Amino acid sequence: MINEFAPERLMAEASARAAGLQDFGPGNFREGLAVLAEALEHEARLSVAGRAMLREKLLAQLVNRLVVEDHCTRYPQILEQPIDDPLVIVGLPRTGTTLLQRTLAVDPQFSKAMWWETRYPAPLPGEDPACPEARILKARAEVASMVEFLPQLLAIHPLDAEQADEEFMLMEHSFLCAMDSYVNVPSYTAWLDRQDQTQVYQYLKRCLQFLQWQQGLRGVAPGRRWLLKSPQHLHTLELLFKVFPGAQVILTHREPASTIPSLASFIHTLWQLYSDHADAEAVGEQWNRRMARAMRHAMAVRETLPEGRVLDIHFEDTVGQPLAVVERIYQFAGLQLSATARDAIVRWLADNGRDKRASHQYSPERFGLSEAILQRDYAEYRSRHLRANA
């Protein structure tokens, strides 16, 4: 049987779509794609629709790599774009990271990527990099389709093609990132845990430089700092600082009993996009284990960092006194909060409160999670960072 995800097949199709381009750019992405291909074919239990969607996703990422590299070759100034000191929001999922990012993104002092830019960072065939309307329309349609198929998504994550969002989909282009967010591929996950993921961050920087260059073509002035956000960085926090030496991290905190079951519900919802056999308990076991390990790793890395690199923010403060939190962040980042930006933030918060979305309903037990398990796996984190244990 022919593996539809075989790297050679995907790369040949991507090249044909990209008018014969052949250079996929730096990094050993082929090995990751090969391991993923085997796992998708033999472990993921993809539905017919899921197989088609995921194959298209991988193809699009390969096409993006070709187009990105072609532009970097033709316009060497892209790789001269300075991106060394992003402000990065990191924390367990469901700790207010999206709310913080979108609140701060109102201020033009920050460069940021919208969802459509992370999903479609490269111009489509025949599209002018300065005029991305086709990509925006495609992203809007994709978001609408996802919400129509799984309307509960909006209660879990405020998905919006034209709002600032995390850089996770850019990192995926290395094929050395958590593709198990979408499907159950345990052999790929186990392989991934053994890899040096430096190239993930090197390629992320390349993508951000490409986006910044395109934003300049559209007349968007670069901000003083890039504003990034992803829980993924917990796994590899030292690499974030290695590739972005001036980075500062906002580390968000919340009781794991309120975050991990919610994360499991979100991942299970994503798995259902691609498989009719999404195992809720498998999601709970895998993602609780991975996030507990990621948090332990992040805490260990933090011990090695000098003062001024990490700011702790608690979820209760983010939702209860957001302006005070914003002021702390600006002071930490060495930025001025102008009256204009403050007013814009106040308006954004009024228009985008959590009460504007449906509540997220889930049961921890459905995912094989219990208070005893979460107490065990996050004991050190609770002791160090949660106020009830201070």
C-alpha cells in the first residue's frame, strides 16, 4: 500500500504547486516528516475527511517552505530583519495566555502575527506579498469551516483569523513540533522527545523575519518588540533564549486542576477533527504527562536565568485586574504605556471579555484525570508558584 504521507510524494507535489521550486530551506525536516508519515499511516486512525485535511495541511507547510526560501534568496534583506528580543507569553494552556497576548497586541509598539499569517505565512500562487487578501479570505473560510464542524471550539479558544495568535503553526513547519496536538501518533511523540529542537526556533525566527518584511510592504511599521505566545515553549525554554538572546518571558500561572482537564478537552476536540476514534482517556494521559514534564523542565531552566528575564503573572490577576497586570508587563519590558494605548486596551477588554463567549463544559473524569493525579504530578509547581501554597 502506498503511504499517502510519504515525504517524497508530498515534497514532489509541493514542488509542483510551487511552480517547480526545489529548495525547502534549512534544517533536517525530512526525518521528522518521515517519522510522522509512518505514524499517521499506522497509528492515527484518520477519518476520510481527516486524512484529506491533514495531508493538505502538510502539503501547504511544504509549499510555504519553498516559497519562504525562494523569497529569502531573491530578497536577502529578509534575513537581515532584526528580531532578537521578543516578549514571549508562556505558561500552561488555559492560564490566560491568549487574553494577555490579544490585550497587549492592541498597542502598535508590538509586532505580532495574526492567525491568518501563522497559517499562511507565504504568498499564494500569483499573490503579491504586499496584498494578502487571498490568504485572509482563505483563513476566514477555514476558521468558519472548523467552527461549523466543531462549534464547541469557540467556547474553548476564541478562534479568529484576524486576531493575534500564537506562533505554534509557524513552528510546525520544522516538522519537529507537537503535531500530536491534532492526532494520536505515539511513535512520533516518543521520537520527538529525543530530538534537539534548536532548528524549530531557528526556523521560527526565519518565518518571523519573513512576516516582518511582508508587513513592511503593507505599510505596517515594525513594533519595538515582537509579541509571541505559546505554551509549547515550556518544553524547550532554553532554546527560546538561545535563538532569541534578548527575549523576556511572561510566565502565567493557574491551578492545574483548572487547566489540564480543560486542555485535554481542547486537544480531544482537535483530534475529533481528524479521527472518528479520538480516545479521551489517551488525550488526558498523554497531555497531562507531557505538560507536567514541560513545567518541571521550565522551572529547572528558569533557575539558570539571570534576573529580569521572567515575570510571573497569575490568572486571577489577568482576569481580575487586567490593567494592573498590563502596567507590570510594560515596566518589566521597559516600555512606555501611552494614554492612547491604555484607552485602546480598556476598549478591547470591554468588547472581548470572557462573558462574551459560551462557557466551556467538560468533565475531568472523561479524560481519566482526578484531583489525586493532578496533585501528584504538579506538587512541586504548586509549592513554588501557586499562592495558596505560598
